[in-house]
Amino acid sequence: MTADHSHPTGPARGSKIIAMGHYQPARVLTNDDLARMVDTSDEWIRDRVGIVTRRIADTETVADMATAAAGKALAASGLSAADIDLIAVATCSSVDRCPNVATRVAAKLGISSPAAYDINTACSGYEYALATVDHAIRAGAATNAIVIGAEKLSDVTDWTDRSSCVLFGDGAGAAVVTAVGDDEEPGIGPVLWGSAPEKSDVITIEGWRPYIQQSGQTVFRWAMVALPLLAEKACAAAGLTPKDLVAFVPHQANLRIIEPLARKLGVEDAVVAKDIIESGNTSAASVPLALSKMVERREIPSGAPVLLFGFGGGLTYAGQVIRCP
Amino acid sequence: MTTRDEITSGLSEILEEVAGVNPDDVAEDKSFTDDLDVDSLSMVEVVVAAEEKFSVKIPDDEVQNLKTVGDAVTYIQKASA
């Protein structure tokens, strides 16, 4: 099977998500399990972050999980492997530097000659990846893409550190994104992205045997103060206000960030993603994982406006309003 | 100049709002963590709200020094002077 992607169909007026898929490892790690490993408790974890369970990979790699999620999204999209000309993977926990995860996904799914790249902006990676793919399609550099968020944070977790090991999980989520027709409204809105580099040392995965470390209070304070305004701007970029949103899918870092953020934005009537309760913080995978589950459960009507908003290490942030597939 | 009592009463409103603390329990000698059950994240919310209410800056490094309501009152009074 050879597909010639050297001549994309030309610039498009925008792109849209047509299907989603997700994958989580089978192993469930409960708060009580963690209480047997470090000095913590179910009550402490629920009170501080709202997490009840998380999934931990066994032998699966980041590429395995990315492939599983992408394969499901591709199957649901009605497109075939030969139609895909771009793969973008958001991850900050892949231990292999080369080949990248995107080409491994392509090889496993039999996608023959896609442009394929990984992107690392930590927990905001998915929204950055979605934006770059939307831009590529608008520019005419691609027509049908798969955008994946995949993380194996258990590889970079210090399992003796009770302040961090209770937070993270593994998993992947993916979307198939295609160009819209000339008479069709774009389904991916303009991105609002940026960073606060003066705070780049408050979340780190550094060195040769890296572990995630963070200054929880500093991150929390930044999230409380900066995010409501940024999320509002992401809505404004799409010509909307938060009140127009039917669903809100923020990065799943902490229920105590998600709930006040939703309150401050005034989106209490919207469906707000709280997948952190069952999945923990899965960094760049958290938004596509949560969104894919919401789509699967039919919680959001097709075409409804949904704000995706990622934030994390860097400190980076990115958000855009999408139309639910 | 805001008096200590005025600051304590302002803090007590904030504590009730962000952490559900009974205003009757708030006094200068009370520890945020041990007496009022304010955890580290709620403390951040208290600080952010206090900055706005009293038009002061309370840097991250300073937050850990604010053990009691009285510590916070002293800091806010000094910062707004």
C-alpha cells in the first residue's frame, strides 16, 4: 500500500475533530494500595486532589498506549490508514528519544508516509498539538491527521515520595482531525497559548533518571490566579463567552483546581470533565482521555462548543474551543 | 491605617468563604493548620483572597511563615503601611 501525500489537497479554511479514542492500562491502583506503599490515606488524597483511582501501565510503552488510542479513533472515523498524512503526539514521559512516538504509531497502524512528530509542552501538550495540526491543515500541509496525547508517568514517578506519587497515572487519548470543506464552519477554534517561563522550575522532570517534582502550592496559586482569565480569552478567541460552552475539559491536575475554575468561569451548567477522579493526572493525555470518554458516554451533543484547556510544566498553557465530534 | 481587629475580621470572612471556618473560631492566636483545619491549598486561596481584599502582595516564600492568624495580621498590616 503506497499513498502519495506529497500533494495535499491545498489550504483549508479550518479543521475539525471527527472521532476520538482512548486507552488505559488494565491495572487499577487505589488510594488504599498507595497507603500501603507510602505514608498517606484515602481521605488525604481525596481531600487534596479528588483522586480515587488511577491506571498504571504494566509492560505497555507510551507508543503502545498511543497506538491503541489512535487505532480506536481511526476505526471510529471511517477513514483508513492510507488517508492519514500527519501524526502528532503530545508526551513528556516517553523515555526513548529516537525514533519518536509518532513514527512508532505510524508503523504499528500501517500508516505509510505521514509527517510525524512529537511535541512536549508537558500537561498542555495536547492543546499545543491540536493547534499545530489545525495550522498545518489550514496551511495545506496536511489533510487528515491523528492527534494523540499519551503518557506513562509511572516511569517518571518517585514511588517513595508521598507528595507526588499519589497524583499521577498512565493512559492515552486520540482524535482524528480533518480539513473542513469550503462551505463548512471550522470545528477547531483559534488557540490561546503561551507560557510563564519565570516559573519554569516549579514543575520538573529533570536529569538522567528523572522524577516529576513540583511546588504544589506555587502551581496551585498560579492556576487560581491566572487560569480563569486565560480560559476566558480562549473562549473570546472563538467569539464566545464561557456561558456559551456546553462542556469544559480542563487538564485534569486537581479537582480543587477544576471546580473553582469552572465556578469562576461561570460554566456550572456545562458538563465539566472530572476524569481525574478515576484516572489521576495523566499530563498531556488527560484532556483527550476525558473528552473521548465523554463522547463515548454521549454526554456532549455533536457540534456543541467545548473548551479544551491545558496547563502545566513550563509553565505552559494552551486552550481552544472545539466542536464536539 | 487598618487596625488589627479590622484585618482579623476581614480574614475571618475569607476563611469562612474559602475553607468553611466558623468566624467565631478565628482569633489571632489560632494556627491556620492545627486549630482552623486550613490545609496547604486552602491557605493559598486565603492568601490570594487576602491580597485582593487588603491590596497587598504576599509572596509564595512568605506564606509558610504565616502560621497563625496573628502572623498574617502582622504581615498584612506591615505590607499595607
